[in-house]
Amino acid sequence: MNAYLKRVLDETKAKNANEPEFLQTVEEVLTSIEPVLDAHPEYEKACLLERMVEPERTIEFRVTWMDDNLQWHVNRGYRVQYNASLGPYKGGLRFASNVNLSIMKFLGFEQVFKDALTCLPIGGCKGGSDFSPIGRSDGEVMRFCQAFMTELYRHIGPDVDSPAGDVGVGGREIGYLYGQYRRIVGASGMGALTGKDIKTGGSILRPEATGYGAMYYLVEALKHDGEDIKGKRIAISGYGNVGWGIMKKAADLGAKVTYFAGPDGYIHDPDGVTTEEKLNFILEMRAKDPMHCKPYAEKFGVEFVEGTKCWGVKDVDIYMPAATQNDVNLDWAKKIAASGVKYYIEVANMPTTNDALEFLKAQKHMVVAPSKAVNACGVSVSELEMAQNAQRQYWTAEEVDAKMQQIMKNIYNASVEAAERYGLGYDLVAGANIAGFQKVADAMLAQGIF
Ligand code: GLU
């Protein structure tokens, strides 16, 4: 292993020993850029890796709020402003009970390279809280969001840092956060948050962007192999914003999601989630109870398999994990490889453990694509929202969609080209890491001490 890489990895492990998710992504990204480090010995002198693994700033704060029964609660809030060498910090907020500093740092680190891949002027960042909106009333969610923003507002702004959604933070939460932000700072700063409702400055297609973008990326990967998206069957995990966008765009393109998994088990619908009725039912089901997908099987008379995941099913062409981190471990990866399915397209942030990812990449019959490229359309449309806000304009769906398609095409091509440049062949995972890394590295070097 490159000596500089080894030293930084060892130091990072020693310094952050209690942050497993963070170490997982650092190891995955840095080992895959080894050929770049071999070709650029000057990076070591500039302490480039040491600077990249350390967030520019980590903000941690107390969030105190009161529930409907007038009980007090204290949660922890975070904003990890990772790297602004390419532009204002940009990245989502995650509200989930398992949020901790390790998860915030892993997501922030990934966001730096994802945002770089978009070629838009945005730096990388992530935030959130160990508060979960699941099972909370609207009033409770609003009071929590207000308390959270009452601290966060001083660290963000349209030219500084612009948060958006992630797991547990959708349109409702962004609305409450934005309302509180404006209550505090006044009428300015529309671009200080993205994922807003279209009536308050949101971009058309932002809710659909991540799922649609994943499908646009998939179309490019299929084209590379002379394959058509039409008629393809897809198995996904997750049916949140992202999963839903995949279902909808798949249907638009003549493909279909025939399996989807939730926390309680998985659904097998051989006809696919293609009709408006089915797509609308998923929205309703999720709003009522995000922990159970079984009602879909009852409503449409299809199979529900309780308590397990759909990885390993054979009657699909593509797997797309779109739920959360470490969804696919080595055991699941072995089932996936044994199924004979060719395409493994990551969508959720870091859905695959490192050993599982290595295993899948080593399968000669498989094409593996990494989440930081595949899911980059969400943050891209967030940036388009900031651009519209700065211009005081709304763009049409056609304009936004055309940009989305172009961005995803560019990301795919840049990944292919970067891997080829370093003699790695058709390696979409290493290619995305290298393309993102080099953009950030060049920007950091150009700015001297940073
Ligand atoms: N949370 C999303 C992501 O992982 C979106 C971030 C944003 O729109 O700023 O990329």
C-alpha cells in the first residue's frame, strides 16, 4: 500500500477509533484513490489527505423542546461543515434515532466527493439530530424543528451553508425549519435551505430528483452494455422519497420495480409498481406508517414476505439498495452474486459494507455502481434551487429535467474516464471516487493553506 495512504489511514483510525461508519467510508474512498496518490507525490507535502479527512468545522448543539404532553426533551443537533473548497457547504439533515457523530461524519465525508462529482459550485457537509419524527405529531415535529433552527440559523445562509433533507427530513420538516429561519433572520436568505415547497421557493422536481437521477445513471450504465431500460425488472429496498422516485421514473421509462423492501419485510409485485393508483398508495401508506409495507400486499393482492430482505431474488435484472447505510453485508452480497443478476446500483448513502462491496466488485459477471455518483441528482437539484432563488426565478420542469439528465450523464462519463485514466478498466466505484477526489484536491491546492 502507498506509504502516505497507509500512514493517514492508521492515524485516522487511531484518532477516531469510536466512529466505525466514518472509518468505513474513509477506508473505502482512500484505498480506491491509491493510483492517484502514487501519481501525485506532491499531495503528501501539502498534507492533502490529512486535511481531507478532518472536517473544517463540527458544530454540536443541544436541542430542547416540549412534546404534546408538556414533557421536556433534550436531543443533540449536529452540522459537520466538511469541506468548502468548491463552494458553500451543501448537504442534508438527517433526523433519526441512531444519528451520532460517526454517522454525521461519514455522511459529510461522502457528501464532499458527491458534491464535487456534480461539477456544481458546492462544498460538502451534513447535519441532523438523534430526534426521530416517526410517531410524533405535527406539532411536536414543528416545535422540534423550531428549536433545532434556533441554534442552527447562525451557522447557515445562502452563501455559507444550505441544508436540505435526508432520512427523516422531508418537505414538512424543511417547511418548519425554513419558517423558523425566516422568523429569525427576516425575509432574506431564500437559498439558505433547499427542498422547500414550490410555493416558498422550492424547485420543481426536487422531491423526485434523487430517484429520477438514479434511473438516468442506470440508463447510461445499461447503454454502455448495449442494453435498453425498457422491460427491465428492478428490486429495491426503501420506498421513501428516493425509492418512490425510482418506481415512478422506472414506470415512465418502460421498466418496473417488482420487489421493494421495508423495515417489516418485502413486497413482490410481478406487475410492478407502475400505475398511478399504486404509486399514490405508497405515498399514503408511508405517511400513515413508515415502518410497514405489508398494507401494499393486502391492498393489491400480492406477496409479502415478512422479516427479511429481497436481496438474492433471481427474477430481476437490477438491484438498487435505496434504504440506508450497511443494508447489504457480505452474506447478502453472496446471495446477490449467486442470483446471477448483473447490475448492483447503490442508491442510499453507503448501503454496502466494505467487504460486501469488494466481494461484489470482484464478481466478473457484475456491474457495481457507487451511491455517491448514483444519488447525486438530489443535491444537484438542491443547487439548482439555490440558483433559482438567487435569480428570483422559477424554472420549468423541462428545464430542470434537462439539467438533471445532463448532470447524471456527466457524472457517469467522468467516472468511466477517471478509472480508465488510471488503468483500472471499467470500474465505476473507483472512477467516481477518483473524479470527485481530484476535483477537491485541485481546488484545495489552488487555494493554498485551507
Ligand atoms: N441528503 C441528500 C444527499 O445525501 C441531499 C442533500 C442536499 O440536497 O443538499 O445528497
